[in-house]
Amino acid sequence: MKYSFITITILLAVVFSLLISPAVANRIQVGKDTADFSNRPPPPVSDAAKRDMETQLAAARAAYQANPNDAEAIIWFGRRLAYPGRFGEAIAVYTKGIEKFPGDARFYRHRGHRYITLRKFALAIADFERAAALIRGKRDEVEPDGQPNAKNIPTSTLQFNIWYHLGLAYYLTGQNNRALVSYRECLKVSHHPDALVATSHWLYMTLQRLSRGKEAADILAAIRPGMDIIENGGYYLLLLMYKGQVSPETLQSEALKQGSSPSAHSVLYGIGNWHNYNGRQKEAREVFQQILATDQWTSFGYIAAEVDAKRLTR
């Protein structure tokens, strides 16, 4: 069934109001772009968000200094360093954790994530492949959120995050067949509706890039109206767009109103990529440039748009 224009508009407004970053209300200009992402200023956040992150970081640092050989303390110190954009320091902390706990997949999972942020894709792949090997045959575990969603309900697990980010690293490097394998593994542990729509979105795009349209269409069968989505509303709307139940024009217009936010980037990248694999490269470039004109360079949508814009230029 198709949604009415009013229904779509209301749904979009609700989704984006929940997902939008606090940075949007207090945007400032960052310095000139540099190829060295290790030294690039992090995306701006509100003063309140900055204070919260600094308070949480101070507590995590104190816990780490009190228990430097505690795996949980090391992980949370690294995570709290990464949230305000201190990615190089976070990577160094995770590296120390790996030296102390070489069999703990969590350290590779978190370090690999930050290697993606810094565009060190080969290092990210190596970490996630190691993490995938370490979790094989083990029970999955819920991964607590460092920045809880509106309902304070974790929506992902350790194994989900390993396969999800490994798939992304493969996707960004053009290794689509390997990305497909990773996302299919991720789908096996995507038990929460939010995890399901996130995995389904990247899996759908990967299959389209491999010209496997029938299999891509099959992925959409599990996506239904009225799903209880907490934090991945952008991916959910894109999947509805692929099903023909949401207009790409409406979706793009609403995303552009949200300014520089990761959730808006997710939607815009999905639309740009949809144009790309349907042979509309001009339209794809235009959407990618809309993303790259913002300062939210750490979002996955921005990173993917950056990679694809370079490929289209070549």
C-alpha cells in the first residue's frame, strides 16, 4: 500500500526530530579540510553536549586510572575519548587493551570502528576480520550504548557490530562480494527491528551494486509498515522508498531541512546511491555533494558519499 503525502510528511518529521544531532542547533564552521583525518577538528556539538561528554570522559579516565588492567574500564575510556572526536587517542587506548587482552574481540571491534572514521580502511578490515574469528562459535552479547537512544534500549550486539562494520569497510573499499557475506552474517544476529532495518539497508545496496536485483527485492519482504523503530528511522524510510511506499523527492526534501546531522546523511546517501546504481550519475553526484558540503565528516553517510564521489569523478 502507498502512504498519503500527509502521512509521509508526519512520519518524516517525527523520525528526524528524534534522530537529529544536537549539533544542528549550534553549528559552527570548522577549519579548512585536510586529508589528514587524525588532525581534522571534530564535528561541532552544542555546549551542553560538549559538557556532558567531558564529564563522562573524566569519569571514564578516573575509572581507567584506578583499574588500568580492567577490560571494561579500558573499553569505556576509549569510547569516551572517541565521542568528542579524540579518535587517535581512542585508538591508542584500544591498542593497549589488545596488548593486555589479545583474545577479547571487543577491542578489535571498537578500534576498527575508529579506523573507519579516520579512513584507514585496510586497518579496519584487519581488526574486524580478527574480531570475527574470535567470536566464532561463541554466544552473542548485548553491547551497551555509550549514547543511549530515546527509550534507553540497546538495539545492537557485539556480533552485530562486528559483522556490520566489517561489511561497511568492505563496501567502502569496493569489495562487494565480501561485503555481501558480512551483511548476510550480520542479518543472522539482527534480532531487534532497528538492527534489522540497518542491516537490510546496506545489504540491499550491496546486492544492487552486484546487479542482483531479485535478491535485493527479496530483502524488502521483511520490511513492513508500522515497525517499532527507535533510532534507525532513516534506514527504515529508505527501505520503504525502495518498496515504492515513500517518495524519494519527499524524503530528500525532508532530509535537507535537517542540516548537518548523521541521520540526514544516512538518508541522503541512500538516495544518492539509489540514483547511482540506477544509472543516474549526475543526480547521484549532486546528492553526494550536498552531503560533502556539510561538516559532519564522521558519519557513515558522509564517508560513503566521499568514497563514491571520488569513484564517479574517476
